[in-house]
Amino acid sequence: FDDAVDQAFDRIRGTEPADRIMYALTELGDFGLIWVLLGFTRGLRSDADATAAWRLAAALGVESVLLNGLIKSQFKRERPVTQAPRPYKMRIPLTTSFPSGHSSTAMLASLLLTQHAPRSVKPFYFGLAALVAASRVHVRIHHASDVVGGVAVGTVFGLVGRRIWPLKRA
């Protein structure tokens, strides 16, 4: 599975604008930055949206501690090894590969950001989450199965977050 997905990405690796977009998405996904920015930008609209932004930030913090401190230490999977030079500079993570933190964060954030959101905005958040997750395979920082594992973990965290800290319908 990992090899087949990696070979599929080889078709667009080294091309513009694919490289520029995927590297930018990977960088924006570091530490959940893109999700915090989206949450707090939306939080400027109302008190309810501000509460949702704080819930998102808290959930991302808890997710990071649990994923990077506990879950990844149970698997200790090595990241893909690549000898090819990267077209853009990027931060190389110190943690192990499985599951992908970017993918987990993206799914968690999408689930929280879309709770009670109009149907019309849901594809934006989940589409962006899919692109951030895919960027990790494109830049060869994760195996495809790491991304699938991250999406699964993020889904669980997102659903638990919705249940533990529910938001009132606006």
C-alpha cells in the first residue's frame, strides 16, 4: 500500500505548482498552525465562535501531548528514507512516523470546526485536511499508512472532543 501510494505521488513530485503547494501545506500544518489561524479568525465573528476557537486550541494541545507523547512511542516506526534533495526547506520532525500528527490534527480540527457549521463550508475544511494529510506523503515525511492511521486517531479525538465539550447551536 505504502509503495503504491508513494509511486502515485512520484507523478507530481518535482513539478510546479504541486511541490510549492504541498510544501506550503506541510509547513502550515506544523503545530496545527493553519487550524489555529482558521479557528481564531472565525472566532472574531461572535462569542460562540470565540468559544469554539478556544475549544479547538485546547483540543489540539491535548491531541499533541497524547499523540506525540504516548501513541507514537508505542509504534516507533521510522520515517521514509529519501536521498533526493528537497525542492524547499522544511522542518524535519524528531518524533517517529506512525501515526501522522499532521493528519490527526487535520481531522480533529475539521471535525471541531464543522460542528454546527453550514453544509456549504464542510467540504472546505475536510478538503483542506485531506490536502494537509496528503502533503506528508508528497514531501516524504510519512508513509501513506501513517496518514491513514493519523486520520483514524484524529477522527476519534474529534468525536470525543465534540462529546466532552459540546457547543451550543448558534
